Amino acid sequence: MSKLPTKAEILEWIAANPTLSAKRDIAKAFGIKGAARIDLKRLLKELEDEGHLEKRKKTYRDPDRLPPVSVLQVKAPDANGDLFARPLEWHGEGVEPTVLILPRASDPALGEGDRILAKLQAVHEADHNYEARLIRRIGANPHKIVGIFRKTAEGGRILPIDKGADKEWLVTAAATGGAQDGELVEAEQAGPKNRLGLPKARIVMRLGDPSAPRAVSLIAIHQHGIPDDFPDDVVAEADAMKPAGLKGRTDLRDLPLITIDPADARDHDDACFAEPDDDPKNPGGHVIWVAIADVAHYVTPGSALDREARKRGNSSYFPDRVVPMLPDRLSGDLCSLHEGVPRACIACRMVVDADGNKRSHSFVRGLMRSPASLNYAEVQEAIDGTPNDKTRPLVELVLKPLYAAYFALRAARERRQPLDLDLPERKVVLDDDGKVTSVNFAERLDAHRLIEEFMVLANVCAAETLAAKKVPLLYRVHEEPPAEKLESLRDTAMAAGLVLAKGQVLKTAHLNKLLHDAQGTEDAELIHLATLRSMTQAYYSPANFGHFGLALRSYAHFTSPIRRYSDLIVHRGLITAHGWGDDGLSHWDMENLETTAQHISDTERRSMMAERDTTDRYLAAYLSDRIGAEFTGRISGIAKFGVFVKLDETGADGLIPMRNLGHEYFHFDRDSGTLMGADSGTIITLGQHVTVRLTEAAPVTGGIALELLTLEDAAMPQGRGAFRKGGKPGRGKPPRRKLVQAKKKDAKAKVKRQRTRQR
């Protein structure tokens, strides 16, 4: 377009493209080049003087327009039954706009006073200016109950499944929601709390059979004692929060900090940006920005929000729900870096050289506005040459510099040699009814690795800054394997004819060499499993013992304060260290750092166990209609009572009880962690390929029982008459010939080890 656009056309473009409102974006949209840019600048100045536009550094925004994602308060339905809402973050000087809510069939029922997070679309209708689509309801806080519904003539009662809960809840006939006797239900308190008599509840969701897949995460939440019901004062405190302003902050709103998350992410707590370093002393270097939601601004020491966040320790994630550390008003709104909305943050500016080595870093407390919320897949597709409409304008200026900085960090990572264990992540996919439709292994893209490398570097910077300024903090500690586990790993490697260096300080590079040497051999899986089993569990500590797995001297969690209390403590430390305000570390925080570290390490393990149990139950439910089917897998564990197998198709873990191993007795050798057949001398060890038959899958417990059919593609031997009366296998000793062969094999492994050392 060669001619100058009209003022109306300019306003229409800015309204339709709020993230592309810089003068150069407008010029590009209308094909304005050369001297015509002067006329465009004049038009924009006139629109600004007339009050149609508000200039914010290099971008223009209509001051009387709402951001694309806003918090709304639902009004009472009008005479036609339509739901309207008023925007709670309206800052314009004109008449407050009217927002019509367009509900989907799957949306929950909304009532007067409900607060919602919604995606807005500007329209030009007679009775409203915007149309809203619900993202989620926030701020509601009824007491929740999960239990078994028992029907009565007057309605029914709910027997909670909570441990130690002995009080039943009454449900009137009008509040049963059609629940049937014996169903697992989710209910909420109905009416005020009574001092006398049973409290009343209203059923809000029928979960069906207590053993059904949809119920398993709720059962795990309650079994492990994970708090999933925010106290009233905590929600009231969150609801009273207002968005942070620019006062006392660095203005980062013109920095194109984008968020990259899974496609189904509920919150966005980190954003990043990179650009070439223009310092001539750093040729080929990069400047990397990582901005994290400023949760400490809202969750101050000693507040109700703070006490509840510390109690929870972290968010817990399940296939069908999230139990957040913070109420949705914060986690899903004020502390989520939504596209096009100003949000408070603490940002780290890092300078690295062309080889990925960090040269310097600094922190600022800022106000940012993300131009785009992207997911991993679309970012990877864009960089691979197939961008969509959202990523196309960002490829050259934002995405390519991000990847250039990542490639430099990747080179530095390869030199550092963090532990390179291949741990594929299982993803349980549910349908709308909560039934498992598939179990996939999540694809690992460079987009995932990019974010991981940026976050690791920012975490290192946080730890180094607080240590240098002598401010207390919580380190993320991962200690090296204990001596006995390391010796067991050496024995396993030796049996496979491989070497793990001894007599020197163990480094991750040594383990990586072992994994590399085993790659492509029949013992690769065995070495991988043995290395994984030798690792210690990471934890939080005010003392720095380093992070062995990442091969880092100092490491602290800084990048997810929405979902980890440890990160909130680190943010408060940075506030104290830089003198940014009075919401930094309190005396109580510092005095109780050791207790806090132990507590949140425990809550993290609690969540991991609940998440693992839930996944196991979902997998058992998924496999429950395939009893008798055959599967391939690998032996992942050996015990006195049986063999654990990880199935290739789903990653599910099943147990082969001793009685299902074959027609002979198997002796368990605790030292070698193997089983040996009493008649055939067959040796069962970690990592072997197996074919199994599914004999049992119990969704209630998550248990999966298997029968061994083949071991390393060979059928299991039938034994040589080692059965006692009643058909049970006898307890004969392994044949002497097999024992001798086993010793010879061990001796050969030792010789092979010596030869390898001599090389």
C-alpha cells in the first residue's frame, strides 16, 4: 500500500494487532517507506494529541481499550438471560466498556459476583463493546468434600474419604445432582457452618465408580494429605490484590519477552529474550534476558498467603488437574505473564560469549508486557521453517536470536558435562470424561532444551548473587552417589565388561563416558538403569553442597515462584540484596531457613509420590480391558518376591510375582541383584528384554501383575521335575555346572576390565 492510511485505518490496525503497534510495525503494515514515514509520524502525533492513542516509549496503545486477557466480574443476568461483566482492570478515562460473556457448553455455570479470567475480542455492537470467552473462574472458595454418596429417602449423605474424617455431610434431595448410591462425588459446602447437627453439602460433580480413572487423582490428593482447599482468609487476601504499577521498577515493557510453555499450560511464570551483544569486546556474544513473575510483591512474609504457600510447599500436577500453591487470582492472573498485559517481574540480564561462557549478569525489578504467549511446538515449527500467523512476525527479531544464544549455551553445556541420562517423560492423555485415551512419551524439542538452558543459567546467577552479597538462601542440592551405590554400579559395569574409574573424585563426565561406552550394546539398558538407581534425591538446603547432576558448584531455584516456595524465598533474598523494598526476607524467614528447607523437601516428595500413584492408577485403568494381552518390556527391578518390568508401549511398571516366573524355583542373590533358576540355571538380571502377559490391572491400587513368557526372546525353561506336591516349585539349589559357569563369566569380566584399563 503506497498511499498514507487514514486515521481510522491506523486505529483499526492497532486495535486488531495490539502486539504490533510500534511505528515501524504500522509502517510495514501499510507499506510506508522513505520520506512517507515523516507523514506517518505526524499522523500518529495528531492521534496522540487528540487522545485516541497513548504512546508508551516506542509503541502506541489505545488508553480506552482493554487488554486481550482481562479479569472480569460477572453481573446478574439481564431480562434475556444474557450474562454481562464489568472489567476490573479498567484504567481508561472514558465510559467503562460493557462486556458480553459468550459461554461454551463445557463452561461451568457462572453467577453474579463471580470473578473470571477471560479472553476478549473487541466488537462494535449496540449494547456491548467486547465479547468474552471464559478461560477460568477465579476467587471462588467453597469448602470441598470428596466422598462416597449414600442415598436416603431425604436425599443422601456423603462419607468423606479423608483419613480421620468421621463427620458425614447431609445432601438435600434438590442438591444430589443426580448422584447414584455408591458413587464417588465432589461436593461443596451449602449454607453456613452449623454448630449443631451435620453440615450440608451440594454435589457439584459426579465422579462415578470410586475405582474409575476420573477419581484417581482426587483419591491420591486426599491419601497423601495434599491441601486442595484454600482457607477463606487466603482467598480474600488474594482477591484484594491489585496489579503492580511502574513505581520503583525498571520499565521493560518494550523488551519483547515471550513466554514458551506447553500448549495446555495454565500459567506463564517465565519469559525470555535474547539479542546479539553489541559490545566490541564480546564478539559473537549474546545478551539473554530471563524475566520471572514477581510473586514476592503479592505474597509478603507472614501474610495468610505466605503461610498457606509455605504449608503447601509447591504445586502438584496431575493428568486432569492442578493443585496450585497459590490461589488462582495470583497463579492464573496477577502472577501469570499473559500476552499483552503489564506484569510485575524480577528479571536477570546475562551476558555470554560466543562459546556460551557467562561473562556477567545483573538483576532488576521490573514491569514487563509479553508480546506473545507461545507453545513449544509452534516455536520449533517456526524455527524449522513453517511459522504460523502468530510466530511469523517474531522469527527474525525474537526467535532466531533466542536459538543463537541457546546454541552457544549448548556448547558450554557439552563442555561442562552434566549427567546425560535419557529419561523420557510419560504423558497421560484423557478425554472429556476423564478416561485415558493414550499414553505417549513427550517429544523433546530444541525449544524445550532452550528454555531449560536459560532457566538453569538464571538459577546459577541467583545463587551466585546471593552468595556474593552474603544473603541467606535455599540452595538446590544434589549430592554425588553414596559409596555403596557407586560400588554396586562399578560391579554392574564390570560384569558388562565396562569400566567406571575408581580412586579419583567422581565426576559426571565419568558417568557419561560409561553411558556412552554402553550405548549400542546389549547392556546399554542395564547400565542406564544402574546409573539412575545410584543417584541420590535432590533437596533444599541453606548450606551449599553443589549440584552433582548438573555439574554446578552453586545452584538455586529462582524461575518458578508461582509453584515452588523455594523460589519465593530466593526472590525475597534478591529483594533484600538489592534494597528493592520491605517485602524481602523477614527475620523469621532467615531464622527458620533450615526448617523451611526440610519442610518443602518433604512436600516435594509428597507431591511426587501422589503424582506417581495417580499415573500408576491411570495406567492400570487404561490396561484393565486388555487382560491376557502380551507386551514387551525391560526388567527394571529385582526383589526377593518378584521381578519388576517397565512396559515398552506405555512405560507402565508391572510386577511378575515369583509364581509367574516359570516352572522352577528361582534363588535371589542380594549381592548381585539377580535371580537364578534352581533347575535350568537361568539368570534374570536388570535390563533384559522380556515378553509378558498381563494377568491383572487394578485401577484402585494401580497394581499391574504380569506373567513372564520369554526372556531375551527365549521361552522360559520348564524345569527338570523340581515340583513338589501340589504343583509348587521346589527349592533345589542351582545346578553346580551353572554356578561354575556364572563364576567363569565373572572372572572373564574382570580380565576384560583389566585389559580395558591397560589400554
